[in-house]
Amino acid sequence: GSQIALYEGPCISDVSVPSGDTAVLECEHKVPTGDSFIMITWKAHRFYSSPCIYSFWKDKNMDFSNCTSRIKLNSASLRIENAAVADQGTYTCELATIHGTFISRILLQVLVQPSVTLRLNPDGVPECRAQGGNPAADISWIPAAARSITTNTEMQSDGTWTVTSTYSAANLSMVELVCVVSHPTFPYPQSYIAFYKCFLAQMPI
């Protein structure tokens, strides 16, 4: 009987794109010049929304898709316009050629910049919050005081993350306290200064 050859590409590759931009996902296998693919199928296994499939039969010039209209095929590449957190997930490309079927996988991450605030919470404790980011931001304090810092991370309904960190040193006597927020959307960590005794200002430096 006939045999079908399956070729697995690298385990997985990563693609990150800012929210609102267009993500372009490429099949790992490149069709050689003069060769031709028979069919290409992209399978989207998304974290926060239903899976979908986009298939194209080249010889029939026919396609099928149950994906959103923002997801389109461009040759063998998949384009996701106005990328959103809901598009995050693993995308599998199955490229069928006369030599067999080549499979590759891509992990898509959509970056969302968090909104950062620094304030005294109702308990009178300095609170630094990075809200609505993806992935979750990393918050640290200067001076460091591990036993005095409490950090909570919560997922929001839209798939973004809010990180809240409080600094509750009982013998806090310094005038200046710095909250440092790191995130892939920041070119460098953002620092916010709290003048603790009077809490006169909070500002990025």
C-alpha cells in the first residue's frame, strides 16, 4: 500500500507581537523552488477562545476557515490582524507536499503594556500596581525587604494580568521608597518614587 511521510519540525518556536499589531506566523518548512504544496492547514489552539482551522487546497484553489475574519492566509503564512490576547496559543502548520507532510508549531504571545500606579492603600501602606498587562509584570522594591513585601497576581476577564505589591515594613523610616516595574513592553525597568513620610509625589524616573 501507499505510505505517507510525516516530518516534525522543531518542537515549538515563539512569536511575540504587541497588542493591535499584525502577527505573521511562518511554517518552518519552506517549499523548494519548483516544488509545490498540495494543501496547507493551520490549526489554532488558543488559550482563551475556541480552537479554529484554516485550510487551503492549492489544486482546487479552495479554502475553508472557521476562524475570525482577522485571521487570513498569505501563501503558506498565517496573518492575524489586530492581534489580541484572545489570539494567544499554539498554532500548528501542516504543509502537505509530494514529499510528505511537514508539521511545525508556533507559540504566539500577545504583549499588552500594563498601567502602573503607586499610592498609599486604605491601610496606609505603599502599594504598587501594574494593571492590565500581558504577561504579568514583575515588581520589586528598593530597598529590598523580602519579609515586608506581599505580591499578588490576578488574571482579569480579558486574559490580562494585574500585579499588586505592598511594602509594609513596620520600622520604615526612610523618606524615599522606589517601586521598580519590569515588563517586556518597557525598553527598561520603570521606577516610581514614593516619598513615604509625606507621600508628596509619585513619578517615573
